[in-house]
Amino acid sequence: MSETILYISFEELCEPEAIKHEWVLELIDYGIATPVTGSSEKDWYFDMSSVVWLKKAVRLYCELEIDWVAVALIIELLKQKQALAQENQSLQSQLKRFHHA
């Protein structure tokens, strides 16, 4: 079974979601998202993971009225939390298999 990977263009990200172009550029500068293809805005594409983090970042920026530096820090902490939760879940599964063996 093959895995389907979805990509969204810079324009598709900005227009329907009402995300300002400048915001996406800020978020790229802070490493919250990285285009997976393209060398300029007109041919940038993002994977869905980046899109999820971009949307979270914009929501934080708008709802909490904080600057992009604070948003970048929060997103980095959320990413670390997610990675630790996944690692914990994996270790819990291994522990259950070991315990039942």
C-alpha cells in the first residue's frame, strides 16, 4: 500500500485561509514551516504537517495578540511535546509487549 502525500501551494494556503503572505514569510523565517519544493513564493509547496503548524501559529498570533518570536517559541514547545508524546506512546507499547511475553 502506498502512502499519499498531500501538498498545498503558497497561494492555496494564503487565499482560502485568509493568511497574509507576510505572515507565511515570517513563519518560514522562524522555521515553523518550510516549503518542500520551489525556489520562490510562486512555486512553493508545503506538506500538510507544515500547513497544520502554520495554521496553529496564525491562530496563536491573532487570538493571543503576541509577536512572531513568542509564537515561534510556543510552536517549538508544542512540537517537542508532540514528539515526546509519540515517543512515550511507542515506549508504552513496547513495555506492554515485553510485560505480556
